[in-house]
Amino acid sequence: MKLLLTSAGVTNPSIHAALIDLLGKPIEESTALCIPTAQYGHPSVGPGVMPWRFISGNDSLPMVSLGWKSVGVLELTALPSIDKDLWVPLLSETDVLLVAGGDVLYLCHWMRESGLANLIPSLHRTVWVGLSAGSMVMTPEVGDDFIQWRPPNGDDSTLGLVDFSICPHLAPDGAPGNSMAEAEAWTSTIAGSAYAIDDQTAFTVVDGVVEVVSEGHWKRLK
């Protein structure tokens, strides 16, 4: 699977161009499934209007509203209760998965419970576009600062499909988001490599090769 790990979606021309490069074709010729699951587990988001805004593209996050050929919904909490023949083939036919932010451990839990996590290695042509928690779920760990919900078994690990952790929403002091001081304090709780990125920054990951795509600010913290 190819990864585009963003802080706030496809927010500038450089990230947009990186997405098209990963797809290998125009957005208007590409099919998408959006995954709103992470939103339900976050106390500041939850069920209700925010998942609808993400699914419908009626939000300020450039993901679903980019002009896809088609957009469907893949709700991970529903998948364990339905036959895999109803959704697994759909994954292999879809060009991109658009994964909302919210609570990263809630998302990770349902990726595992649904079986999606186990299928990722087989989705060679699919592009995963993560937003905030949708990006952080691919890292080895997120640190206590980003944990609002814990799974019943207490496991606070994430998928570890990349070898670095991400502090998203880096912002100037006094602005909404995470300050550099907060990011540096966070990184002291992370065992491996870690980056702080603002909402104009993303990572592409293809065959283990990581590149930073940015029109904003980012810093490798360790």
C-alpha cells in the first residue's frame, strides 16, 4: 500500500501533486472509500454532525471533496458483522482510502477487529490518505498526549507500518494546534524517531521510502 500521511488533508498544491503521483492517474478518474471511524471515539468529535460532514465533504478538510470519480463509505465498526465477500473485493477495486482524524486508538482497534489491518499488505495499488489520527495509526506509537480512548485489552500500540511517530497540527505559539514546545515535550515519551508537522505538511511512503512534502513547517525531533 502507498501512504500519504497528512496533518489536515490535501491542503496545498504540493500535497495535491503528491497524491496524483501516488495514484498514477487524475483524481477525477479515481475511486475512493472514506473511513470516518476514528471520529466516533474522540470526545471532541463523536457521532453526529462531524462524521456526516466528513463523509459528505461538507467540511474544511480537503479529502472527500477533491473531485473523485466516486466516493463510498467503509465503516469499520460494521465490518465484523457482515460477510467479507461484501467488502473485501471492494477494497481491491478502490484506488484510495480516505481516513478521517479523531481518536487514533479507536481507529486502530477497529482496523484490527474488522480485519482491515491484516489486509493492508495485500493492497499493493491502493493509496491510503490519512488525516491526523488517520496518519498516526500507521506509526509505531502515539504517546499518552494523543490517547483519549483505550481498547478493552489496554493495548496502546499502533500498526507500526512506518518507523516514525507523528505530532500533527504544529502551530505557532498561541494559535490552535500544538506548539513546538508541546511537540518537544511529547517526543520525550516516544521511543523511536518522531516528527512534528503542520497542516501544510505530509509524508509519502512508497516501498519503505519516506519523503516529506511541505509548503509549511516541520521538524524531525529525534
